[in-house]
Amino acid sequence: QVQLVESGGGSVQAGGSLRLSCAASGYTYSSNYMGWFRQAPGKEREGVAAIYIGGGGGIYYADSVKGRFTISRDNAKNTVYLQMNSLKPEDTAVYYCAASTWPRRPLFLEYYNYWGQGTQVTVSS
């Protein structure tokens, strides 16, 4: 199985930055995609970014974060990062790390098998 642990959340003012980390352990070879999702109070969980864990291929972003967020990976550390810049109050949410084998749609949560516990990000106006 795969275990995922998020860290790096916190409270920042609008325009600030945070870097989230997701450390994976277990049989990570079975997970080919890693994704970041978020859920704000009263809203559905949504895909933020996803990345293929391999020698090449896809990186995907939600339209709402393009140009502000960057997903990256360090396979040697089994870690995926989400650099969040120019944060807005609407980015406030619990952010979850997830892993999938071969998602048909990388930003759709239905295709992800393993989930972390989440880390809170709060952006004040």
C-alpha cells in the first residue's frame, strides 16, 4: 500500500507564498501519478495539479491556479511539492495529496486510490 503525508500548510496574507510537501512511502512503484486536490468549506473537492512520476510526460493544472502554482517532484525522496505563489483568499482550503496508477483524467479525484490526511491553507484578505 501507499502512505501519503502532507506538510507545509499554514496561514498567510493575500499575495504570499507557501510550499506544500507530500512524502510517500510503501509500494510507491504502483503509483504513476501524484496529484494535489483541495476542498474549501461548503465546496466540492477539486483537482489542483497533477504530475507523472516518470522520465517525461504530463503536468496538469486547474485553470484557477495556472501561472501561480507549480507542482514538482523529487523521486529520490519520494516527495511531491506544490509551490503556491500569489495566494488569494479563494485558495483557502484543506489541501490533499493523492496517488493514482493510471488516471484517465489526472485532475479527477475519482481515479485516485490513496490519500493523505490533508493540510490546512488559510489565506487572509
